[in-house]
Amino acid sequence: MYLFHIKPIPPEKASDEVISVYNDITKTLHITSIPLVFQYIAIYDRYFFYLWDRIKQNLLSDEFRASCAEIKEITYQTVPMLPSPTSLLKNTVEELHPSERYGITEAVNMLDDTNIKLMLLTIGIRESLKGVPHIKQLLPSEQQDVQKNLDSVWQIERMALQGAHDTELSHATRMLAPLFGNNTLMISHYPEFFASVASEMEQLKNMPAYLHLRVELEHLSFEMIERFAVPLDCSFIEFMRMTDGKPYTDELLFLLKDTFPSHFPHLVLTTAIMKNALASKGTAIVSQ
């Protein structure tokens, strides 16, 4: 079995320089946790600093804000094509106390904005690294081993949560783990809602309508990347220079090219479906 060598750097184990960038990330993205993709890139600190400088300039640009707003609007218009919410999810929402519904809505609004931004950024990073070849290409069997390894990294420790079966909790944490890794504790506050959404997404993910929307999101992201105020481009020579002396860059490339970019279109659709279910009478999405 192929074992993944690189591990994400959580804030409590980061150097002062990396912590400074982590603080800048949370401030710029208006979040409280460090997205997992940045915790992996931070292993290669010179590349991390180089990349974040360019990412931040894009995040603060009018072009990027307009791209996010356009994706959000298109997503809201197309998600009703999907057979969601189901009666199970509708019932879960209807049984929520108003204060719970408000709290979930606030959390989902944050997830929605963050997922759209990270979808554009992770796909942009992937495209920027197309000129950087894998020195050692992982075999299909090794890629499967890595994915299993990541599943364990992305899972929070088992918790006895009232109202959440272990299997349901596992699906819910796996659903959001690519975003914040172990720091998916918001699930613990609303276990039934997130478990119902995870179950809904399991049913939707292989439907033709869902697959069509996911492909369209990727295509739309390619168009938006062309509008980046500051390109994320990184040549092979630059990448090797910035990661010089640190091993297992192929594992980082696998994550940045083959793993994270494929997860965020799903997460964008997931949060749109959450908002659809939370909307009044579950019949329309309220744009935030």
C-alpha cells in the first residue's frame, strides 16, 4: 500500500512566517479556519508565499468578485434542475427551531462564498501547474491508496453526537472535510441537517443532471480563470526552485492537480442545495 508522506501543517504546528500568512488568509477570506489546501501547500513554504501573494491580489480584485457573483447566480438558476430537496431533507428543515435554522443559514452562507472562491482558486492552481511534470507518476493503485489515506486525514475523530448515527456522521464529515479537514466541527452543532444533506448528495452525485451541472461549473471556472487580475502561472523551473530540498513534491502535485480541484465543484453544488432547502417553503433559493 502506498502511504502518503506529506501531512498538512495545522496552525498550532506552523512557523511564525506561515502563521502570518494563515492569519492573512482567514482575514482575506472572512473565515475562522485555514482551508486544507493551504495547509498542504504550506509544507513548501517558498511556493506557499509566492502563491498566496498572487491569490490575495486576485481575491481583492473587482474581476474576481464579479466572477464569484456570476457563478453564484448561475448556480442558483440551475440547481432547481435537480430533484432536491427530497421529503427527508424538507422534513429535517421543517423540524428545525428558528434559532437553529438561522444558525445553519449563517454557516451555509459562509460555506457558499468560500466554496466558490476555492473552486476558482484550486482550478486556477491546477491550470498553472500544467507545465510542471510529475517526476514520479503515481500508479492507479497508488492513487487509490492515497485517496483512502486522505479519507482518514479528512475525518474528524468519532464523536458521540446526539441524533447522528455513525454512518451519517461519517458521510457528513467526508462531505465537508476537503474544505477544512479536521476542523469541520460546525457539523457537531447541526448533525441531523448535515447528515441529511450528505445523504441527499450521495443520491444525486451519479444522476445525469447533477453530472451535467458539475461539468458546466468546471467549464465556467475555466472562463473565469482567464479573468484573473494576476495569473497564478508557475514554470517548471520556478516550481523546482521554490520546492528545492524538500521531498515528495509529486504528492503535492497530485493533490493540487488531481484531488482538490475535483472536490470543489461538488461542494459548490452542495451548498447551493443547502440554501435551496433552507429557503422559505423549500421552493426557491434566496441569493445572499
